[in-house]
Amino acid sequence: MVGVLAVPAQAIERIETRQTSCAAVQAALQAEGAAILRYPSARSSQILYDRYVANRTACLLGQVTRRASVPTADRRACPVKRCVWAEPREDRRPLRQR
């Protein structure tokens, strides 16, 4: 028998970083766990966005956090984190084949 657990879906917060202070962006990430941060590209007129997180618990299994920065109303580079896939470590020995 397979059970299904129904949980309400939560909408992820979307933040326009150029209209928000760095402290407010970081506070939102801590409060919500994750948010979509939108900001203008430094090289073109495009709007960029990505999912940023408070810590690794907001990442998928097999992902780790990596430091990043986004421009905010009061800082050119506000420190934040985002999830990335963990890179395989070269110092691990491969599994033996039988």
C-alpha cells in the first residue's frame, strides 16, 4: 500500500532587489527559507532571477549552498546563498565492481 501525503503548496516570495535593502533581503531569506530574487543584469538591460536560500535545508538532496551576491537598493553586492549540485570529490575511491 502506498500512502500519499497532501500538504498545501506555498508560494515562494519574489523580491525586486533594487527596491529592497540588503538587510531586508537577508531577513526575508531567513524568515521564508528561500525566495526568488530579481535584479538587473550588470551587462545588459535584462532582468535576471534565481532562487536564493537561507541555508542548505532549503536545497534538494545532493545540493549544497554556494555564496553569491545580488545588487540591492543600498549595496552593490549583498551576500546571499543559492543551491548548486555538489561536485563529485576526486579524493573518493570508486566503488569496487564485483
